Amino acid sequence: MAVQREWLEKDYYKVLGVQKNASDKDVARAYRKLAKQYHPDANPGSEERFKEVSGAYEVIGDQAKRKEYDEVRTMSEHGFAGNPFAGGTGGGQGAGAGFSNFRVDDLGDLLGNIFGRGGRRGRPDTATAGAQKGQDIEAELHLSFADAVKGATTTVNVTSEVACSTCGGSGAAPGSAPTVCQVCGGRGVVNENQGMFSFSHPCVACGGTGMRIEVPCPACAGHGTEKRARQVKVRIPAGVENGQKIRVPNRGGAGRFGGPAGDLYVVVRTAPHPVFSQKGKDLTIKVPVTFAEAALGTTVSVPTLNGKPVTVKVPAGTRSGKVFRVAGQGVPGAGKSGDLLVTFEVEVPTKLSADEKRAVEALAKASATEGQKLRERLGAEAQ
């Protein structure tokens, strides 16, 4: 693996806001939180911060890369252990802590392993020669409000790169096979020595793949992949919100030369509901009541998303906009489900029957001074 110069300059643990000894789960949890916070769709203008967080997780979230990153940072912080050559092979005065018996060959091996130069005898590591991860792809999925709240298992149609059916993904014509690049020894990178450090850049001869295809496959022109429409089964968790992205690992574009497939990101589009809305794990609903019901109190049958109405008591004197919580009637969950938030809105009639008009006039006469008192509280006189 080629180490980036950025590894020596940036503290990825600080970028993700975790300690160096943080577990893989803590690192993933921190990344998900920051990625959601700084995703350009949710926070326009945060593209650079999102890239920084993603770049840090690409290294710290991979155990092999994290190990090499830690080794590079440790050597950098200790200045190669305060001159490991001081005092000879026996480790004289001035040798850094933990390097008292450090030898020149050991440093060569350590640098070689970390900076991608192979072993002491220059043997290239071709175990993963040429392996390239496939592209991440995106697809939209349209769900009804009810399916988004309850969760669903469905399929999405995607068109992406898949392994070539003619060459099986090798890129070489049938009857032939790719060969290891002689320039880079199959590593896909060529080292550039700069003093004690060795930085790598992609091999020009093989385009960074580590492999040479002498006779390209006629179907895919040596790429090893072809575009094809396919269906991917995805599980949408309960409570997904409109615009949210669901990651489906390894269901993206096909990798090359034995590399892993990319990921599929499903963008959920939720249809609005005529009655309900969603607020996190809670569902919301607005229920109209008459002035008389709000003033005298009543009980109201309120619909729920599961089709079974619940009875909610409206206390006497309830004001318009008052919210009542019905536990457990929101978004279902493995632990505690969300609630249903019922907002009562007092409806003012625009047309009155003769009986209703007489009743309202009687109420107005009985409470002739109430309006003035209410307005006096605001410091205004009744006109």
C-alpha cells in the first residue's frame, strides 16, 4: 500500500473526534454522525468538511490501513526514535526509547513494509496485484409513507458495471491471462526515493493495475467489466425519511482483477401522506375540534397508521394548537417505538345556522366583558 504524504500531516483521529485507542465500532459511529451532519445534501456548503471526514474514515475505518497509519505517525512523532543509528548496533547513548537494539536492516524492512517497497530482498507482494475496487453507484427508490415508516424489503433497478461474461472479469481474451507488470513487479506503483522516505506513484506502464493484458478481451476491450441492468434486493429500515441514503455494501460496480465490488447507495423518496407527517421517530397528526368541544371537553377517535383508531380525551378549555402524545403509535423500532403527536385545532365556523347563531349571540352576551379583559392584558383598549 502506498502511504500518502497527508498521513504525516493530518491527525485523522482528531478529524473524526475519537481517541487513538477507539474501537472500530466507535470509529464507525463517529463517522456516521459526522457524515450525516456534513453531507452536502443536508448541509450545503460543507463539501470540503465532508470530504475530510470521509478521507479520515477511509484510513481509520480500515484495519490494515489504520495499522500502517499508526506506525507512520509513531515514527514521525518520535523522529525515527531519536536517531536509531546512534551508538551502533548495540544501542549506545542517544538511542530512542524502544530502539536500543535497532538495526539498519530493521529500519529498512520497517520502511519497506510501510511505504510499499516490498521485503528486504526486494520481493514484491503480488497477493493483491492489480485488485481495484468497483465504483459506488446510486439509485432512487420511491416508497409510500406507510412503507417508509414500517420498513420494507424490496428491489431497485440499477445499471452498473458487472464482470464481463466473456472473460469472467480478467480483461484478457479467452485462452489467455493477464501477466504481472515487469516495471512495477505487480505492485501497481513505482517508488520515488527521497532520503530516508520512499513515496509511491502509480506505475505508468500498467496504469496502476499491476497487471499487463497482452491480448484484450474482444467483448470488454480489456476492462474486465461490462454494463448490465440488474435488480438488487434491499432492506429499508423502519422510519427512513425522505432523501435519506441507505448503503448496501458490495452491491455497486464490479471490481477489477479480483478487487471488491463498490457499494450501492439507495436514495429514498417518500410520498407525502394526506393525514400523517413524520418527525424523527414520532408521527404527527392534526385533528379539528369545534369551539364547543374545546370549551366543554370531549373524547375524540383519532386514526393511527396501523388502521386501529385510538380514543383521546380533550380536556375542557383546550386551546387550539395543544399537543397530546399517544405512546407507542409512532415509528416502530427494535427497542422503543415512537409516539403519535396529536395536535387539536379549534375550527371557527364560517357559516352558522339560525340555532347556532342564537347560541353564539347568547354566549357573547353572557361574556360581554371577557373580550375587553383579554385585550387589556395586552395593554390595548377595546374599541
